[in-house]
Amino acid sequence: MSESLFSRLGGQDAVNTAVDIFYRKMLMDERVSHFFDDIDMDQQILKQKGFLTMVFGGPNHYSGKSMREGHAHLLKRGLNDMHVDIVIEHLGATLKELGVTTEDIKQVAAIANSVRDDVLGR
């Protein structure tokens, strides 16, 4: 059996570090930071760590909403494809900073793209 993306990325510590760096990038980017104005970021970061751990093939402790439910309120605030692209861009840049291989970054982008229609309510 091949090693999971979760293991190749460096397990839970690496995912936790990646999520922390990722949200720093998101909050500093004025194209997307407004989506987090009324969000409890500690809660958001915890949920994201659980979600990414699951989608990268680690243990599944994610109990949050579906992608469609979790982002529906953001559609009313103008969430669109450009914003999803920015998320993927920041996620890729974060992983690159952490020394993740180009191949694994492509796999992460593919996973993110696979939920695009759900995130955007299509």
C-alpha cells in the first residue's frame, strides 16, 4: 500500500503548521480576508485541521458541515471561482514553503478543485 498524502506531508504536526500558515496568508490577502470578518478563527482553524487531515488520508475526526452547507452563507457575500483559486494558490504556496513536493502539491490542488462545485453551490 502506498503511503498516504497525510504521511508524506509529515502527519498531524505538518498539517497543523500548514493550516496556521495558510490562514495567515488568507487573512493578509485583501481579496479574501473580508470573508473571515465575523468568524471565530480558532474554531475555523481547528475545523480546517480536521478536514485536511481527513482529505489527505489521515484519521477522520472531521465532524463539521459539508462543503456545500459550510460555504452557503459566503455565496451571499460574493464567493466565486476567483476566491477558490486564491485558496488553492495560498494552500500551494504554504505547502511549497514547508518543502512539499510539486507532485504532492498538485494532488492537494486536485483535491481542493474536486470540491469546488460544492463550495460554490453548483
